[in-house]
Amino acid sequence: MFVEDVAEFARVILSTTEMTFPCGWYRIQLLLFCQLAAITGNRPGALLKLRFRDLKLTLIRDPNGGRPRLFIYLRPEFTKGFLGEKQSEAFPIPEIIFDPTLVLSPHVFLLGILFRIGAFKSLSNDSPVLDCPEKLYRLRVLHGLGEQELKLKDEIMDQHVFCQALREADGFRFAPEMPLTRGWLGYRMKRGGEITGFAEVAKPYCLRYGAAKAFNDSPDVSNELQNVMLQHASIDTFVRHYSVGIHVDAQAIVRGLPAEKQLMRFACSMSRSIDPRRPYRLEDSSCINDIPRVRALEDTKHARKRIRDVKMRNYENAEAAFLREFGDDPLSVTLSRNARKRRKALEKSLKKLRQKFDCADEQYDRAVKQLRNEKRRQKHLLIRENLERYKNEQPVIDSERQLSGKVVDEEVMGALQRTGYMTPQHMTLIDSILTMPGTTVTKEYERRIAAINAVIAVCDAEEGAPSRPGASQKRSVDAVDTPPASPLPKRQKSTPSDESDDRFSQAIASVCVKSREERPTICFICLGKAKLPESKRLQTYKNSGSLSRHFVNQHIKPFPNDMHCECNICGEKLLSKSGLLNHAQRVHGIVSCLPLPALGLPLP
């Protein structure tokens, strides 16, 4: 994966709505990982275990004069230990002024993360705090010094840079104690490669292979230095195990002609194979149900379900008869001898019926699992067949259509169009990252400051469901898409602030009930989340029952009993799940009739 491939891949990850994340934090983390892996060539496992103590940020004096340059020193400790511990070397990554594209700039995304979590150190509460990019770019290197180091807080030094975000009642909480997993990273990169249109599978090690190839081609990197950067014992490891291909113009070299380096580089890159029409998903997955093997397993599942239901009814009837005759009192001292013998026999019979029901239930669960796995296997086989057929037939179809005078470009461009909903924060991020370099140094730093602020804002933005490609596109449409409450254009038009304020004022008034019988249709928790899209904050449900189901499923069931949250409408702090339920009923008119165990609460 050459750097051009990484740039295209990162641009798709930045802007796609076919793959969404619980919140923007994950999108930023994936982009930062790709940038650091493509620049340093580190192993994916080492980068995922990166901690803040492995980072050093410092402003270096520019020998040519002008503003100091921001450097990131990266020293990953956790590397492959097959041949023993390896000495870790720091990678210096300077900030590139007038960078043609910020989508490959780790400084922007790392600084956005650091400012979002408030990572920079301060010695006192009264002194100015480095809490925004505007203050960062006002710093200079003192006269007589060569650098101005930017210290991070001591309490975050052992925390993971690439970490998860946990959903809580009042938003997302970043959990630095829970690192991202390699499974999550591998799946996201694979899915991103499919959306980009790569024919090959995009995987984390592709970034290491691309960086290793760049190091090997550079005249500034000797074999010894390459071994140090890649942590190899000898250059033989690169020659034997790194599949990087041949990207030189052998014909031009042999014939003594000028080599077409750029053309050959593109011809050997993953970007050459980009085709957004490639069918990585099934357009209609219902055909899987007609496969004989799937039908047989479906019949087995239904048969075992019927057997399980019979066993369950027998057990429930026997248990009910036992309770009617003897009650639920475990003491049997008041019973006669014959009654005690009968009770003992019934208990033994009841135990056997329970065992039969458990066995039937286990067999039913096994049948469900077998059916689910077989459907996945058949779906994967159908996708592979479709891809192979597309690979063999589509080039011929395109050639025939071109020769017949039909337009093919419109179909390809239609597959590239994004029609999914984007949050305002996501749109701002795309616009700020993809802007052209500034014409002056001042404008260039303004561009970087705007990009960092956009990264900070998007971290907490909750994203919606993935978009579905249009019916005219070749890509599959079996992914479920949940559009916003009202149709939105590709780019949101800004509404006048007074109209927006009026709508929010009316909504806030409607969720604060004045009588016990009043039932609103807007969720007061979603309304109070300023980082949600306006359509979700003002979403009106069909009736109070629909609102109650949303409230229980989204804000009650997923959280523990000792949850803590704050009502942003009233300002009241709630210290438990029962406290939130009482507040919702008393102040906001949301009533739940579910039993306590269904809400995750213990019985009194």
C-alpha cells in the first residue's frame, strides 16, 4: 500500500457514510492509526498498545528562521518478542507546513485528541492552560534554547492512545483503560477497503509493507537503518517475507529509455484496482433461504423448537400441579408419611422433566447456531462467486458498452456519490481537512487550527446508521439504513438562528410537564445532548408509548443500576437508574409499565 493508496483510503474513511461509528472518536482513532502506521512502519500490535508515555511533543527551533516546528517523537515499546526484547527507537515526525493534504497529517488528529481529553500539563489552577490550538501556535522557543517541550499530564502517561468509547446515559465516555482490539481494527480496515473499491483486502500489515518499501527505495535510508526502523535482524527478512512487488520500468531500463516512474508506481499500487461498483455485498440475501442445506437446517430448527415447546409445557404443567398440591413451602413436617413420599416422587419426576426441557432447549439453541453459521457461510460463498463473476465479466461488458457508444462514466460516478446523512460536525471536519494549503504562513496555521478544532468537535458527535447505496448502483443494499426523521440534503443548509432557537424553546417547554396526566412525545435526554444532530434532538415520536420504549431501550436498559447522569434540561443530578426513572415520570411525564427485572432493577 503506497502512500497514494493510504491517502485515498484515508479520504474515504474520513468522508464515507456507508461505514459509520458509534461516535466520531472511533473515526479519528482509525485515521490516526493509519497515518502513524504508514509513516513509521510499526507493527499493528505495537501501535495499538501505544501509551501516552511513548509520545513526546516538542517545538523545535527552525535553523532557517521563522516559527518553530512541531515534532512528534514516537517510541512504541510493545514489539514482537520472538527473538527477545528489541531496543525501541524514537521516530521523529515533523509537522509539514503547506502540507498538500491534511488527511495524512498525524499532528492534526493527535492534537485534536489531546485537546479533547485535556492532556497538557499545568502546574497550578491559576496559570494559563494549554487547552486549544490557538494557544499552542502562539508558543515560541525561548532565546538560547533549541526546543520547547509540551508536557502531558502525569495521570495519563499509562493510558492507551488508541482506546474505546463507552456509551453512557448522558453521552460517550472515553475509556483509556480499554484499548482498541486487533479484530476491530482489521474489520474496519477491510470494510474501508471495500468501500474504497480496492480489489485486494486492506489490512493493517499493508501499511507496514508500504512503509518498508518506501524505506528500501529511499537513498537516505541504508540497509542498517532500515533494519533499525523495522526492527529486523537483517535485510534478508525484508527480502524473503515482505511482498512489495516490482514497480520499476524494466523495459525502459533495458532499452535505455527514460523510466516512467509515476506511471509504473500507479500501475503497481492498490489504487489501480479501485472500482466502486465491485459487489462486496449481496443485493438480495433472501436467495440464501432457498439453498437445500439451509432449508434442511431450517426444518431441523423448527422441529427442535416444537419438541422444546412440548417439553416446556410438560414441565410447566407438572410444576403448576405440584404447587397446587403442596404449595411453595419447602417444609414438609406437617405432611403425612404418604404425602411426603408422594411429594418426594413428584419432585424427582419434576427434576427429570426439567432435565428433558434443558436438553431440548440446548438442542434447539445448537440448531439455531448451526443455521446462522450456515447462512453466513453460504452468504460468503455467494459474495465470492459474485466477485469472481464480476472480475471476469465486467471488463468485457465495459469494453462492449464503450464500443457501442454507451456512457459508462456516469455509472461509475453514480457509485461514488454519497447520499447518507452526515452530522454537522462531520461535514465541518471534511471541509477543514480537505482544504487547500494557505497562501501565507499565517493562513496555513489558521487552516491547521480550524482542522484541529473540527477534530475536537467530531470526537463526541454520535453518528447514525450506515447509508445504503442507491438502487442503480452495483454495490449491495442489504445493509439497514435508518434515515433521519425528515429528509435532508447531501449538505445541510444552515437555518436562521432565531427559528432554531424557537424550535428548541418550544421543545423544552413541551418536555416539562405541568400535570401528572400530561405525556410529551420528545425525549428530554436526547433534547439535552448538544452534540447530537438537531434532527435527533427534536425527533417527535408517534405517541407516548413509542417515546417510553425509546427511553427504556436507549437510556435505561444498557446501563448499570448505579449509573450517574445529569438532566441537561433541569440541571438535576441523578445518582441511580431508579432516580432517573422517577425524575422522568415526575418532571417529564415518561412512564414505564415494565416490571423491575425487565428494567435491570432488583425487586424490593
